[in-house]
Amino acid sequence: MALADLAPGQHAEAVRDHWWWRPGWRTGRSFYTWHITFDGDGELHAITERYRAALTGLPAVTPVPDRWLHLTMQGIGFADEVADADLRAITESAGTRLTTVEPVTVQLGPAVVGDEAVALPAEPHNAVRAIRTAIRAAIADVWGLDQVPEDADRFRPHASVAYLGAEGPAAPYIQAVSSVRDGTARTTVRAASLIRLNRDRRMYEWDTLATVPLGTPPSVAARPHRRQSTT
């Protein structure tokens, strides 16, 4: 059962390979999306390391390194299909709309085993949802409400600590994550990042294109980034 369909604290009964090719994806193709990222977040990194250690030795586990930890927010579209002018306009609108959303402190964890990943759900989810709602509104400003991708309601904020790569029972993974005591971290979300995402190497890797702080005047809201290497 997908994470979005699980009740709080509930685990899936079975797992499957996360790395199947979803519609539109292929080798070499990248995707524009908004994430919350966790560079330099020592408390979260310490907790995820404990979960990664607990999962060591289990089959078909792809741990997520600290540098690629993220909370998926809202997709825009494949990079070869989104016009540069539209991307700039969406970023500018997000910079304005996110001035009304204040930074929020969330708890990540304890870990839940979903059908394709071991994830740390984020609470309070409504506070994270407010960030996503503002980003969706920014996309609608440019493309219209009926052209905003992804389901507005099917969203459960989380950060994955490992992806799963084979079919089988979830029980061994549940036992592993349940062995981690005090497996939660608190972090303050202060910005949303526009990224160009790639998954060619069975990992979500990205270049950060812009960082948009929350609750910041629009004159300084969108800060462009130099391209980051994924090697």
C-alpha cells in the first residue's frame, strides 16, 4: 500500500521495486519540481543514519545519502517540455506567494514502511501542505488552475530514508525500523527549492535552480543557484 494510503503509524504489508519507469520517464530525462531539502540538518542526518544502519543487510535496499534527502512537494513537468519563460514566471510567482507562508517546525518520523520506500512522515502535515498549496497557486498563475499537475489532495509529506528494489513481504523492513528508538527529528522548514531532478542512477539527484525563502519580501525571495554536480 502506498504511503499516501496508509493510516498514521501503519506499515504496508508488502513491498515492491521503487525504480520502475513511471510514465514519461526514461534514461537521460530530467524533471522540474519543488522540494524541501535538508543540507546541513545535523539532527535529521543523525536520525536517518540510524535507520540506514538498521536496514543494513536487508535485500534490495537503496539508502538515501544525506545530500539527497528531500521532502517531495510539487512537480512542474519534464525539462524538455517546460518553456524557460514559464519556469521563470512560476518561480517569480512562487517567490511572491510564499511570502505569506511562515517558516514551520515539523517532526519527521518515526519511520513507516510503505510499498516502495522507508519514509519519515512529516507532522503537522497541514503546515507543509500550506507550502505546497502556495506553489500550486504559483503554477496556476502561469498555466491556469486546470493545468496544475498532480493531485491536490493525494499528498502525504515525508522524507524517504531508503528505497526498496524488489517484491516481497514488508515484515523484515518493519522489524528493522522498529528497532530504532527515538527515531524522530525536528527541523524548521525555511525555504522551498526549485530543482531539476534526474533518476538515471537509481537515486534522485538534482541541480538546485532557485531557493525561495518562506515569509520573505518578494524583492529577495527567489535566489538563483549555480549548477551543482551530481557526480
